Amino acid sequence: MTSGIKFTSTEMKYIALFESISGASVKDCIVDEEQGRVIFVVKEGDLGAAIGKGGRNIRLLERMTGKKHEIIEYSDDPVQFIKNALKPATVQEVRITQRLDGKTIAVVTVHPKEKGVAIGKNGRNAERLRMLVKRYFQIQNVSIV
């Protein structure tokens, strides 16, 4: 799925640093300067190693880089990937549909009390999700309800 994704030299440096500290395999890295964060997509099964015991790896990386680090576990299944990307929010349902105009959209239902967690402050989690599902699954839009 990641074929065609090209990394900048900055992203390559973050990937090398992340992998050397955590031992986890990185599939993708997005440096979001606007939000002051680095988003890593790690290989399925590597989430625990990526985070480290009690979040140790994340804290170390954040101290070293001065940026917030967000980690998502990859899945070939778009429904599972969306669930992984919205953790810790509990996803109740994901419907992926093809519209008449040919665009693919996803409607994600989360527990009403966790809608704020899923969307994130100023919509950052929702925006991250939209960017990633477009990048991997050609899903043009995601609605969180």
C-alpha cells in the first residue's frame, strides 16, 4: 500500500531515530509542522514496541525532537485501520460506501461520549484520519458521527 509514497530527508531522519529507539518497523512518517507533530504508521503488531513500556519511547522521542509523536498501527483492512487511527475512542461502526460520483467515503460511528476524543482538539484527529485514509485507501472523506 505504501508504494508511491516518497519520504523527505526530514521524514527519513525521524524514521531512523524512531526505529533505532523503539525497534518497531515504520511504514509511514508524516511531519506536520503546522500542528507540531510527527505521525508514525507502524507495522501491524509493532504498536507495543513503538510506544514502549509506560510510553517510555514516546517520551524520549518527544524530548529529543521537541515535537508531539502520534503512532497508529497499520492494517490492510480500511475498517480496522480507521479503528486503530481513532484509538482510544471506541468505534461502534464503520461504513465505507461508493457515492454515485465515484468518490469513496467512510462514515464512522463512535460512542457519543467519545466523539470529542475521536475528532480531537480543533479537529486534528479527524484531519489526520482523513489524510491517512486518502493516502492508503483512496477514501476521499470521513465523517465521524
